Amino acid sequence: MSTEQLEHRAQPQQAGEQPSAGPLLPAPEHVLSTLESDGKRRWLKPRLSKGKWWHRRRAVAYVLMIVFIAVPHLRWHGKPLIQLDITSREFTILAHTFLPTDTLLLALLMLLAFVSIVFITAVAGRAWCGWGCPQTVYMEYLFRPIDRLFEGTVGKGGNGRRSLSAPAQVARFIVYVLLNMVLAHTFLAYFVGTEQLSTWLLGSPVNHPVAFAVMAVTTGLLTYDFYFFREQTCLIACPYGRFQSVMLDRNSMIVAYDDLRGEPRKKGKHQPNDGAGDCVDCNRCVVVCPTGIDIRKGLQMECINCTQCIDACDDVMLRVGSKPGLIRYSSQDALQGKKHRLLRARTVIYPLILALVGTGFVLALSTKYGFDARIIRGKGAPFTVQQDESVSNSFLLRLVNRSNTEQRYELSVDSPSIELQVIDDAGLVLPIDGTAMVPIQFKFPASLTQGDGNEPVTLRVRDATPEERLVEFRLLGPRS
Ligand code: SF4
Ligand code: SF4
């Protein structure tokens, strides 16, 4: 801030003096990369630069789009590849179903995902933003191409030659809504499964109003995001970009402009350029940027590492007869001529944590039983003395089939003096991921619990594999 500006701000308004017509401090041309000096949204129409990185990213983006659509339809060992059933709190990931009781496994899985993100960011910077994030993938490789199709700038990008007519704008909006409807349905399939989704699709919305509302709201939000909000999601809404400053270090790979090589910029062919750097100040790296920033100002939170400025600048360098790579993947230290260090504290500690957590996860997974069996004491009196003076205890046996096939369970107790009755044995046959509460009763002579009034018992539960679980509990009866 200049001294003049400070003085101007410090002057109190005199009586009778007209208030200043404009802001006290003149705003720069753009306050933010997407905010004009008058506070209006600066709409970005990035030009397209079809260099080698763009082609690589496009190949990755198409594969990711296909994977996203295909995954809910794929089955492995009779289970969905991924299904996040929130209502029954069961998450199936790569044919393993995690139940609410699998707290340790779920916690380890979350920790693995979190540390992986932190590790990838430390090594490869915002590779996720530029290459894998659905916001970037769909924005750059589905919705912007649609814009360019309507605006007649296919393969070029930038501003259209003429503004879109009203019918063309309506047509474009309808295409957006239809595509977002497909995305919303696919998104919903990850939570409810494709069978349930097909039933809903073929039925009337009146029969499933909640699901219909979820789908309609998701379509609306996606359309708002891709049609209107666009790069603002990366700049304002997504927390990842803000965390990057703590996750990156001076040796993390970033998309960066080589200041030492590029500066001072050339002033043009009719002016003296002695000692000038390689940057010809053509502004191509700025007009291709989907977040509207100038990479030459250094590492910025808004940079999603989309590599478009690399492609644009490489093209310019080749045209002016210079070596490509003025903007390139590099690290802050490497750009300053220091040695790029791959081995450093965070690139050693994070993989160690990953290996530890990963081993713990695999061990916990491999020792997971094919079924769960838990016994819950029935409601009411703890025991009943029968007419024949025998004693009975009622329980509910909770069974969960975690195996990949339907299972029939057999129950037995070791003591010959205890009679086991299964009140309703329909629950002893369970489909994949099936759960049942099976009412059971034990009858035994009153002499069994004489003394303390209880007797420890082990119930054997066996499936067809045969896997066995021993459930220990106490029978209650009259004291002597
Ligand atoms: S500065 Fe370059 S890499 Fe970063 S968002 Fe803009 S075009 Fe993409
Ligand atoms: S594209 Fe390259 S040469 Fe052109 S302004 Fe950007 S950095 Fe300079």
C-alpha cells in the first residue's frame, strides 16, 4: 500500500464534503482469480492446449469415467465390488462386507486412505486434483467439451465467436441436466445397489419418494456445480487445496514456472532483449488456466496441477526455438538449483505408517470369522422352573453370515444334561451377509446350578465349511 493511499484513508470526512464516489483503495484488476474489481464473478473460458500432458490426462479421465459407471454393476464372489449401505450400516469394499461391529477394520481402512493421500501429496503434490478428482475429470473432459461444442470452439476453447442464442442455452442446460441425472443415478447405485435402483427406476416415484427426492436433489446439486459453480468448488469449497500448504514441502512435485530461466521476460521483438530470460510474455499459460491464475507468480492455492500451462508453454517454447520445460513438473528446491531430495523425513515416515497400518489391516481381515455368533439373554425372568422341576433359560442367538455362500448352522452344547431347543430354526439358514436372531432355550436339572445359582456353558455353532465358534455364557437357576 502506498503512502498516498494510507494518507487518503486516514483523512476524516469534513462537514459538507461530498463522500468519495469510489472505494478508498483502488482494487486491482482482479481481486481474486475469479473476482472482478467491481465484485462480479469473473467467468473463465480457458483456451485449450492439446499437448502431451493433456492427452495423458484425457486417457486417465476416460478410464476413470468408465470405472465410475461400471463399478456398481460388478460382482465379486457374489457381492458388489463396492456398496455403501448406509441404512443398514454395512460397507462392502472389494467383496468384503464391513459391519458396524468391524470398528477396528473400518478405522484401519480410513487411516490407510488418509495416510495414502498425505503421502501421495508429499511426493506428487496435487496429483489427485489434476488427474483423479471427479470435479476436474468431469469438468474438463465432459462438461467443457460440451460448452465448446455449443459455442463452436471445439478443440480450441476460449471465448466463442458469438454469444449463445437463448434456444442454444436452453439446449445446453438440458444436456447438462440429463448427464447429471446419469451421474446422480450412478452415484446413488453405490449406496443402494443396481437391483434396488432398477426397481425404483421402473416404478412410480410415489412408491419411493425418499429415493426420488435424493436423486432429484443430487441431480440439482451436480447441475449447479458443473453449470454454475465450476472452478469455485476447487477454490472455495474443497478443503484439500487449503491443506496442501501443510502437506507439501519444498521437495514435493508441483507444476511450476522456472523463474531463473524465464525472467526477466522478453519485451517483444522490437525492443532490446539483451540478457532476457526465455519467457516471451505471451500469456498463453494464463489463458489456458481453468482456475484463472498466473503460474509465474509462484505456488498458489488455486493451482490444481492440471498441467495445461505446461502444454501451452511447451508449445510456445518450440515455436520460438527454445527448449520446452519453462513450466514443468518440478519442486521448489529443484527450481532454485538445489538437489531434489526424494528421501526425506515425510517420505520415509508415511510409508512406514502405511506398512504398519496395512499389515494390521491384512491381519485383522485374515483372522475375520466366516460368521458371527453372539448370545443375548431373553427378556423377562432369568429362569423358569418347569412342572417337572427342571429349569429353563431363554436366549436369542444373533448370527451373521460373513462368508461368500449361503450357510446352514448347527448348534450343540457339550454337557449331556443340558437340552437345547431351537424355537424357530428358520434363522439357522442364512444367505450371504444375512443376519438372524434365533430364539433358543436350554432345559436342565435344577441340581446343575446348585451352589452359586449359575453354571458356565459353551455353545458350539458350526457352519458347513466347517468353521466353529464357541460362545460362552452362564445358565441361571435356583440356588441350593
Ligand atoms: S497454474 Fe497451470 S497447472 Fe495450475 S491450475 Fe493453472 S493451468 Fe493448471
Ligand atoms: S506460456 Fe511460457 S512463454 Fe508464454 S507467458 Fe507463459 S511462461 Fe512465458
